[in-house]
Amino acid sequence: MVDKTATKLHVKTINDAKGSGEYALDGHEKVNGVAKGVISRVTNGENKHEPEPIEATASYKKYPLAYELSQTPFLYPRPIKVIVAGAGASALSFAHGVESGNLRNIDLKIYEKNAGLGGTWFENRYPGCACDIPAHAYLFTWAPNPNWSQYYVSAPEILDYMNDVADKYNLRHYITPSRKVVESRWLQDEQKWQITTRKTDGRRTVISSYGITEGELGEETVEKCDVFINASGFFNHWRWPKIPGKEAFRGNIVHSADYDVSLDLKGKRVAVIGNGSSGIQVTAAVQPLASQISVFIRHPTWIFPNLGSKFVPDGNNLTFSEEQQTQWVRDPQSYLEYRKAVENELNDGFPFFIHGTKHQADAKAFTIQEMNRRLSPRPEMIDELIPDFPVGCRRPTPGTGYLEALVAPNAELVWGELGSFTPDGIRSADGKERKFDVIICATGFDMSFTPRWPIIGIDGVNLQER
Ligand SMILES: Cc1cc2nc3c(=O)[nH]c(=O)nc-3n(C[C@H](O)[C@H](O)[C@H](O)COP(=O)(O)OP(=O)(O)OC[C@H]3O[C@@H](n4cnc5c(N)ncnc54)[C@H](O)[C@@H]3O)c2cc1C
Ligand SMILES: NC(=O)c1ccc[n+]([C@@H]2O[C@H](COP(=O)([O-])OP(=O)(O)OC[C@H]3O[C@@H](n4cnc5c(N)ncnc54)[C@H](OP(=O)(O)O)[C@@H]3O)[C@@H](O)[C@H]2O)c1
């Protein structure tokens, strides 16, 4: 609230008092210990004092730049406009910084190409998609969630959490969905970024990959900002296997990151390509449904026990009772202690990434023992599946149900390169064709870090070409 009668000073609203921020102008005299001409902003119960922008002296008006500068007194946080590309976890965290007042005087806009926020957790809907980090460690520190249903939660529950967070913390008004960033250009003379966005037709998911314009409508908007943040994520530019014949395949072919949730896999012959985290989760979930599953793998990987599973009696997962959730709601301190214990458990695992440590040797011995046990129904797989590189060289992948799926009677492991897709299935490099109804490519993402739209910097240099 700004009381304009309490002062002779010209008052400009620093921000529009949206969300939790509230403003009050103290008069010329000291009021409540606050010096005159100072705006006190109340944020989450804390008083933060900001100098008030003042009318410049008339003489400055002759010199436009001096006049403009004189509007911003010493210690006043210069108003800046920030544009963010993407509305995943990173953008929500930034928006919360602005909304809560930790980042002050920011005019924020977030453009999201998809029809909804959530990024990774909006896009990935393949069977079995989940977080393999304990949920109580996979949240915003400022948005604790005593109501997670399980120790490791599925993708839809994480997406719900993100939507709830956006509502509860009043972040949605910063986000414009269905608008894709298509160019960012640094304007040297103005010291500003110029961002071009294009409206999309409202489809659920839009691809951001240079040259792909599917779903974009013609309408473009060009805006300037002081800071541009590329929060477009690493894992939403999916990669198909680079083999011929994809269009010729007559069944359903999907990428794990763009999964068609209407697919009925019951009784189908299914191929899964890849054994990264996505391939591992999807294989475990699909094998019990499919009549037959073939898993195409090029390299072995370590299959770990679940990360931070010390708190899970059977090592797989744990469903939290309503009583437990209510107890954490009622007693935030005990919930905080639990979260810290889970976080400590995860952090304690760090030394196994360091080559030559006892920790790594122990982790390797334990993982080999577990892989042997779980693969015992098909012992011939053990030598093939246990890698010769140290644990931690590839992302540690806990695979609840994965090895069990591979040794199931309806499963087949196919090693080596792919040759091509055919109208009926997949021909592997050795020339053998296998027939499928559905092919799931869990073949990962373009990790080249090449910007997906032109980012043009000083002297017109396009980062895409660097
Ligand atoms: C299946 C899967 C499971 C994962 N599991 C875990 C896990 O267990 N633990 C963990 O720590 N991490 C996990 N990750 C990593 C996960 O991506 C991060 O934890 C986190 O969600 C990334 O958030 P982000 O906001 O940085 O990026 P993203 O979530 O990727 O969000 C980026 C957003 O930018 C948008 N965007 C892209 N291009 C444009 C454009 N041109 N214009 C406008 N918007 C654009 C996208 O649509 C997207 O909404 C997982 C990733 C995947 C794919
Ligand atoms: N925490 C989780 O629960 C979770 C779940 C899913 C994803 N993620 C994260 O998301 C990121 C991406 O994971 P991802 O599994 O989607 O991708 P990924 O780790 O890059 O794995 C892609 C897989 O596809 C294979 N592949 C690629 N092209 C191929 C081809 N032409 N022929 C045969 N195989 C091919 C790769 O084999 P090669 O190894 O032989 O190249 C690899 O096994 C990772 O950081 C991961 O941690 C996390």
C-alpha cells in the first residue's frame, strides 16, 4: 500500500504489489525506525527497505540520460525485465524467487512451447516413468510436500506437484503457454536481448529443434529484455535411432519422451530400443503386458539398488500411510528432519563416483552380487550384462523390475547395432528381421548442447555455429 498523501515526494510503484509483496511508504519523518523517503516492503513477514524512486531535479531534464539515471537512487534495485524460455522446474524456481521478493523489481515473463508447465514431467508419459530419486529429496526446498504418496513417485504425481506449486505460490501468471522462443538476439547498442516468440496451435507438446516448425502459427512477437534465461532443459529434444525405414514401419512407433498414452500394449509384440534410465523403466513396465518383448541393447550398464533406499524395507518402494502423511503435516520439524536424513543418505553415496576408492569397490562388489542373484534364472546373461567399466561411469540406473523383466520367458535380449526398420519390425545389423506391433525408442536426447534456436550474440555471432 502506498500512502501518497504522507509525503511530498513523487511516488512510483516499484512493483505492483502482486503476490506476497506489499509496500508502504513511510513519511518524511522517521516512522517505525525507517528513514524518510524509503519504501518498506513486507515479504513473508520480513521487512525489506528499498529507497523510493524520486523525481529528478529540473536541471537534469536537459540531459535525457542524466535525467533517466537520476530516477534511480543509490541502493535502489534497478527495474529489469527478464524473459525465460521454458516452464519446467528451473523456471518455476526462478519465478518463485521473483514472487517471494527474494529477487526484487523484476518484470518476469516465461514462455513455454507446450500447452502446460512441468517440462520433463509434462512430456514424459511412457509406462513406468518415475523419479528414481526419493521424492522427499526431489522437490523445491521452499515447497515441501509431506503428502507424497510413495518414496519414489511416478511422473504424473510429480506433474501434479508442479501444478499445485504453481497455484499455491501464485506463479502461473508469469507463464505464457503455447508460445515458443524462436530467436534471441543481443542488441549491442541498447544492451538488451531481443526475444522473438511464436504462438503455437495449442497442441500438447511442441518440438523445439532447429528447422522443425510443426505446430507453430505465424503470429510472432518481438520483445526486449535485460536478462534472457534459457531454461529449455536438456531432455526434451528427443533423438530417434539414426537408421532408415522409420516411415515404412506399419505398426506403432513411439519415442519414450513423446509416448502415445492411448496405446494398448496388452498381448502385443513390443520392441524396446535402449537401456538408459528410460529404456530400463519402460522395459520393466511393459514386459508383464506384452505377449513378447525384445530389448535392443548396444552396451551393458550397471543396474544398481535404488538410490537412497536405506529407508525402504524391501529396497523397491514404500507407500506412505495416511497417518504418516498427517503426522508430517502436523509436525513440520519432524518432516524436515526426515527430508534431511534422506538427503544425507543420497549425498553419502558420492564417493562411489571416485575411481579407486573403497566405497566404489564395495558398491561394485555389492552390485555384481545383486545382478548375479537377479539374473540367476538366465545365467548366460550375466557375463553380457555386467559392464567392464567402473561403477558411476554411466548414470547409476536403479532398475526396479528390469533384470526380472529380462529373464522372463516372454523376453529376449538383442545385442548390437540396428540395421533398419522394416514394414513389419526391425532388422538388426546381422540381417535378422524381427516382427513387432509396437516399437518404443528409448533412445535418449540430443545432448550436443547446440542451441535449438538462433542465439545471436556480440558481433552477430550465432551460438549455433560455435
Ligand atoms: C524421464 C526423465 C526422468 C528424470 N528423472 C530424474 C530424476 O529421477 N532425478 C533427477 O534429478 N532428474 C531427473 N531427470 C532430469 C530432469 O530433466 C530434471 O530433474 C528437471 O526436471 C529439469 O528441469 P528444467 O526446468 O531444467 O528442464 P525441463 O523440465 O526440460 O523444462 C524445460 C522446458 O522448456 C521448454 N522449452 C524448450 N524449448 C523451448 C522453446 N524454444 N520455447 C519455449 N519453451 C521451450 C520445454 O517445453 C520444457 O517445458 C529426468 C529426466 C527425464 C527425461
Ligand atoms: N531418474 C529417472 O528415473 C530417469 C528416467 C529416465 C530418464 N532419466 C534421465 O534422462 C536422461 C536421458 O535418459 P534416457 O534413458 O532417455 O536416454 P539415454 O541415457 O541417452 O539412453 C539412450 C539409450 O538409447 C540407446 N540408443 C541410442 N541410439 C541408439 C541406436 N541407434 N541403436 C541402439 N540403441 C540406441 C543408447 O545406447 P548406447 O548406450 O549404446 O548409446 C542408450 O542405451 C538421463 O540423464 C537420465 O538420467 C532419468
